[in-house]
Amino acid sequence: VALVGPRGSGGGGSRGMWFSEPGGGKEEAQDDAPYFETAMQAVENSLRSATCYALMKESSKVLVFEHRVSFHLAVCALIENSIQVAPVWDGSRFVGIMSVSDYVDAARLYHAHQRPVEELAQRTIADMLESDAIYRIKFRDFSAATTLDAEDSVYEAVRLLRRLGVDYVPVMDPDEGNLLATLGHHDVLGLVLETARTHPQLFMTPVSELRIGTFGHESVVTAPAHAPLSEVLALLEQRGISAVPITDAAGRVTSIYHRADVTFLASATDPEASMSNLDVPVGEILEQQQGGTSLVTCSATDTLLQALHRTFEAHTTRLLCLDDGGRCLGIISVKDLVGYFLDA
């Protein structure tokens, strides 16, 4: 584990920002800020003018795995350090990025194929990079085409995230070639919210009118609390999604399950116990979370500014749009919020 920060005083992406709930608090004066005709123009300008350095904290923890480390021990290290991803080093170069989701997906496949748990427990990260593995780590190409220069614009970072279809991309020092950090959509969201705070009048349209995210009974996927965790993970894979609202018998949303949720791993004492947890109802798994699951919700009439604020402040990847009865009308991801300003 190493503490790595950007050069000089370029870090601290939250400097100058304030994030009180819309309608309250004190706004920073921005008298000399240029006026933008649309929200898209305002955000695009911010993304193009800021570099990846601006999104990096003044100090941040970077965990790097040697490729011969046990796959199971590596995910335990990620959980212990509250980190979602870590780059993989083979002794001479970076060869990929391992995530918590990689282990969750691998455990699901081993369970589905009824493979012995000892087999997964004995695998190294290098094994999970091989083409003949039951499951392969998704981010396996660590090249100029899949990494960012720290002086690249945030706009380029978002374009790369979208092109690769990944949640995080590595940021490299342009002079030394060292890894500085990994950036994801939530890192970018803070910059989008700062822009929205500067030009609030451009972000007052209700989210339901903007077609951001997934809306409609035929499109919104939910899962009952009594469904086994293995079935919920299979549903996520089949639908190509990374989170699903969990409902009670009346169809009311009670919680949300994320593919990167590690409760079933953290509560297990060994690999065999973690595999056994895949047969446990997802509702029971979520009840094991410390403090329970915290739903972050909005209504169909909430504005884009409110949606940006709630998602960023809660540090969540999903905002659930609920009706008055607690049923799910739509799901807005942080990826949807950031991507909206590139698609519109």
C-alpha cells in the first residue's frame, strides 16, 4: 500500500465546491463566471478545461497486487482497505486491474458450474488472467489505449470510461510512467455538480423529463427479497446491469443489491462459507450489512440538480426514483448522469 499524490498543488478536486441541499445554504460568488446557454455546454466546458489531476485528492491510497498473489487473498485485501479496484503488476509492467466485482462474478460462475471451492481458493490473480480460466478478469489490457495521462482532460477520461465500458481507468504520471490513481464516474460527478451549482438555472428540469437512466415497468428490473443471492447475481449478468432494487411481497423497494456488494464475502470465515452464502436469500444477506442498506431515492418531479446532489453526497452509484407507494419507477446511475452530458 502506498500513498500517492499529484504533483504540486494540483490535487483536491473538491476545492471551491459546496454541496448543501438545493434551496439552502450559501452559494459561492462566481461573478466572473461565463454564462452558458445550456447545461450541456456548461458541463462540457468544465470537463474539457479540467485535467485528471484536478480530480485527484492531495493524498490517496493505491493498492497494487503482484500477479502471483492468491485471488481470494487479494479480494480480502480490497475489502479490508475499503477499495474497489487495484492494478496488477507482473514484475516488469502492469497487466490489468482486479476489482471486487471480478471475485463476485468468479464465485458465481464456480458455484453455477458446481466446481469445488478449493479450486477457486487456490487460484492466483495470474490464473484469472489466462484465457482458459472459467472466469477472466475483465480489465486485462494495460496500454496507452486503455490508460490516461494525468494531464489529459476529464472529458477524455469520460470518453475512455464509456469506450471501454468499465467503471475505473488508471491514471499515469506523464513524466515517470508511474500509476497515480484510478478514476471512475463518481470522481467526475463532483465536477459536474460544481458546474450545476454555478449555473443552477440550467439544471432545474425534472429528471423524468430528461430520459436519464432507465424508466418504465418493462425496463426496470427488480428482484424479490426471498431470491437466492446466486439467482440475483445471474440476473445482473443476464441483463448486463450492476445493481438491482430488492422488493417485498407487495412490490415496494426495501433495499438495493450491487454486484460489488461484499457482504456475503465479509461475513464468511473461509472460501467455502462465501460460496455457501450464494444460496442465502438476498434479503438476508443485505440485513447483515452494518447499519443496514441506505436507499438513496428521488421522485419523478425532482430536478436534475437535486439528483446530482443526492447521488454525489451519498457517494452512491444508483439513485432510485420511487412513486408515493414506494415502488420503483426508474433507476438513475452515476454513469447515466455523467453520460447524459455527452449524449445530449
